[in-house]
Amino acid sequence: MNKITGLIAGAAVAFSFGAAQAENWDMPTPYSDAVFHTKNIIEFAKDVENATDGALTITVHSAGSLFKHADIKNAVRSRQVPIGEFFLSRLANENAAFGLDSLPFLAASYDEAEKLWAAQKPVITELLAEQNLMPLFAVPWPAQGLYTKNEIKTVDDLSGLKFRAYNAALEEFATLAGAAPTQVEAPDIPQAFATGQVEAMITSPSTGASSKAWDFVSYYTPINAWVPKNIVVVNKQMFDKLSPEVQAAVLAAAATAEKRGWDMSKAEAAAKTAIMAENGMNIVEPSPELIAGLKDIGATMLAELEAKASPEALEIIKIYKAN
Ligand code: PCA
């Protein structure tokens, strides 16, 4: 490009993005700055700002500082904020279709998680549209493992443990394992262990490391039972108000963020498990008995879900299993 066409191109960009007033969007997330999901959405915000020449800037509010986790979806729905991130399966109470990534052993590897997301995406896009919400991208946490003070060899060893849960499916899983679940948000994990409110949990090595699990448990057992996702949604009316150029920039940055997020997630599991080992935790491969017992619980949960699930959830399971 020579200097003159460069100037003209620059002016055209400034014109197309500058025509409308510059916008700033607040973006709440439940998770703290140390978490890779938060790093990814901060990158997403930068990409949008750069691609739009500052016509749209996004300010990320981490660790539930702007809205509590339970309120983020409705805050976006009611346009208190235009965009937000939350744990997708928290919406399972609205429709089981949202919760399938948190069903034990239905999709336990990244390949399966990708297949499940492909089956889920069109269905939940339609369900969210009914609430004036549009998904921009979804990124999985690494597979979920078990954190305990003592070694766990069978499901019986979980009996009576005060167990930290983050959604209804995990609460049911813990209950079926004979444990006593309590809901605790990720940033509150260290406090919940310190005060004795909980003594065991299931989560990713990412959250294990970001909450310094070695301060309160000694064993990590990578049962790798499910690969749950965060989702970023935007209010459709707010999105429609953006110029077509800015809309295109947001969608392009979202596609980039989805790809980058899955890559970050895949790199996390080994890296964060190594950090836990360096800090003195025992990393113990699960016994066949433990896995068999946990799979039984997963099968019970799937059968219960299939007996009462929404047509949308059943359709996703059908497509997922056929592929
Ligand atoms: N970390 C989040 C959700 C799943 C995960 O790996 C948490 O523990 O709340």
C-alpha cells in the first residue's frame, strides 16, 4: 500500500467506526484475574478495541465484583450490562440442554467436549434467543478432578465428606456418592476450606491451582469426569445497536477467543497439575474401583435426566451419541 492509499484506507476505517459515538461495555465474570478464562476475555476486549479503533471498548469486572455469579445472566438479559460471562450449566434449571456438559462421564475428553458443544450450540442459541441473548463463544475448563485431605480409593471413602459444589449436577453427584454438598463460588474456595465449611471438592487443576489447593488438601485424583464450559453472551438489542462494522469486529474477536480459549484450556491441565505437585500435593491416579463407582453414579444421573429431560436436551444427546 502506498502512502496515499494508506491514508485513504485509514480515513475510511476512522469514518466507519467513528461515525457512531464510542461505546464502553461493562463485562462481569465470576472468576478472578488469575484464571485463564479471565485472561482470555481480557484479550478478547483488547482485540475488539484494536479492531474497532476504540469505537467499542470493553471493561472486564472479575471475581463477581460487578454482579454475583447467579445474577450475571439476568443482568445481561435486562440490559444492566450488555455482555457477561458465566458457567453455562448453571442454567440447567431452565432447561437440561444447558447442563449436559456437567453430566459425569457423558463427555470427558476435549474431543468429546467439542462434539458435545457442536450438538449443544444451535439448540442453546435458540433457547437463549428467547431471552434476547446471543452466545458469542464458549470455552471449557480442563476435565474435573477430585481434591481431598486423604486418599480416596472407592466411592465409599467419600461418604460423609463436606463437599464443595458449583452447580446442581455436582450437588447431585456428591449426594449420590454419600457426601454432603454446599454451594461455594470459586473465589470463596480458600475461605470455605479454612473455616471448615467444606473439606473436599471436584474442580479443574486450573481452579485447584488458582485457589492454592495445597493449603487445605493433600490429594488430587484426576478422575477427569466432565469438561464443563463458560459461555460469553451478549444482549441482542445492545448488539444490534452497534454499527455493522463493529458487530463484525465483535464476532471475529469472539471466534478468535473461542479458539484461543480451547487451546489455553488444553495447555492448563498438565501445567496446573504440575504446579500442584510442586507445592507438595499427591497426584494419585484413580483406582479402577473408584472410576467404576463414579461411572455408576453418572449412569444413574443420565437415566434420571433422560426420564424427565426437555425435548431439546434429548435431541442434543441423540445427536451427540450419533456422532
Ligand atoms: N472451575 C470452576 C468451574 C469449573 C472449574 O474447573 C469452579 O470450580 O467453580
